[in-house]
Amino acid sequence: MKKHNYSAGPSILPQEVFEKASKAILDFNDSGLSILEISHRSKDFVAVMDEARSLALELLGLQGKGYQALFLQGGASTAFLMAPYNLMKENGKAAYLDSGTWATAAIKEAKYFGETVIVGSSKEENYNHIPKGYEIPSDADYFHCTSNNTIFGTQMKEFPTTNVPVVCDMSSDIFSRDLDFSKFDLIYAGAQKNMGPAGTTLVVVKEEILEKNGRTIPSMLDYAKHIKAESMYNTPPVFSVYVSLLTLQWIKSKGGVAAVEKLNDAKADLLYAEIDRNPLFKGAAAVEDRSKMNVTFLLNNDEHTATFDALWKEAGISGLPGHRSVGGYRASIYNAMPIESVQVLVDVMKALETKI
């Protein structure tokens, strides 16, 4: 039976990416060697890294605009501390928007480096919406936000205009919608939610903001050193970078980020329409802040849980239960999720209505 993978991450990737990656495991570029065993300094892999970095900038519309793309290790969790290490001055301060679990984790790391101002928070409402109406201190070294909150199913629709550098964790919605990415000075994203397998983190940074905070930074945490080494300061996660490249190539073949956004809009509209129509369900996030990547919803009556769970499992759906912080269900409809799979979930929700 075909599986419909709604996992929040590691998550679904395009089928053609799986197929190309599986061939490369056996024989990469007709070299007689697996992608898993080739040298990261080999001509073939250097070409992979160069294309992946270039294509990331191209898809974001940032080529030739003073940005560098890196594929690093450590996930967004390491990026939480790399941002303040590289941008916060000694005795400086940073402004953070607290919109969910991962934003909270980023704030925790920043506090080790200096004053960390929380300019807005939705914690008291269990992060069911994006904070609004906040002000960013003009003397902050940078402003940090999380564009999409996987656990709570909220997504920033607008980003503030400010005179300080803007840092954004885009781990769960990178390459999913067309934005003016030049408004951001530093973007980081763990690959495993919308771009590739676990093991690498994309970092896109405007070079001019680096090496200005006066700190002595450990080499592995220094963005400038990674740029100078062309993302090869140490042995990179070869396979994760390669699969990420295949995914970026797939996005380009679809027409780029703007074209993928239209597909994502159609999927989200289909699922949210059923949640709002069906009297058995309700959305967990504020309507104006609903995520187009992670759709969180609840049953109005928990007595129907067993019946609904049996129906979606029978339909081949996987990874649907919500995070314990919210409960209910979470349908992660990342770029690679086909609309046909979303229709299967909608049909199951309709089927429950006929059984009650």
C-alpha cells in the first residue's frame, strides 16, 4: 500500500530524489564508487558542493547580492548559538521573537552571550499565534525570528522592517514560498524538514555582517572561516549535501520557489477548507497565522479518536499524530507532499463524518 508520509521531520522527499540518491549509493557518476565512500575533496564531490551552494542562492534570488551559502553540520540547534557568537557584540544585546519551542531554544543559547530581549511572545496562549505589534530596539545587534513553527502550526506572514540585521530560522519552510530574501541578513535551516535528509544545515549569510562583533570565535562556529574554506573547513556530510542538491534541482525543475508556492497553497487550502467545513474538527492555530507547512487540528470530541485513527491508518497515512504540546493531529505538507496525498486525508475526514 502507498504510504502518505505526514511526518514533521525527517520528512517526505520527492520520489525522484530517492531514486537518484539510491543509484548514487551504488555507483556515483559512473565512478565505480558509492557517494557514501568518495572523498569529499574529490573533483566529483567538490562539484556537488559548489552547485548546491550556488543553486541555493539562485532559488532564493540572492546570487550576486553579497551572500554566501554554506552546508554545515550541527542542525539548527548549533545555529542557535552560532548566530550570537558571530553577531552579538561583547556587552551587546539581541532581540528575539518568542513564537514557539524552537524560538525558545534559540533564546536560551543567546542568553549565554549577552542581553537577550524578548520583544514579543505568544507563550501564554500556548503559541497558537504569531506575536504582533512588537518593537525592535534600534541598538540591538540583530533581531531573530522563526518563520514557521512546526509544533504549533503557525507561520509568519509578514516580517518586520528594521535597521538591525535580521536573522531567521527557516528550518521548516525554506524554499516553500516566495519572499524577498534580501530582507534577511542570516538564514539557517536544518535540511530534514523541507530540503533533504538529516545531517546538514543550510546557512545563507550576508558577508558584510560578519567579523564585526570583536569576539574570538571557535573555528567550527565561525561563519567567516567556513566561507573562506568554501564550506569544506572539515569533512562535510557528503550524502546529506548530495541529497539536498537533488532536492534543490527538483525545486528548480518545478519552476522554482514561486511555482512550488502555488502547489503548497493548493494543498493547504484543500486541507484547511475541510477542517473548517467538517463539524468534527477544528484548527489548533489562529486562522490568520496558520502554517502552510504544518497543519495542526483537533477533534471536537475525543470519543471519536479511536475511529478516526483506525481510518487514517487503514488509508496508509503515517506520521499524523500531533506533538504532545498541542495534541490532536499535525499534517506536515512539505514541498514534496503531493496534493493526491492531501486528498486522501480529506477523504478520511469526510468518511469519519459519515460514521458518526
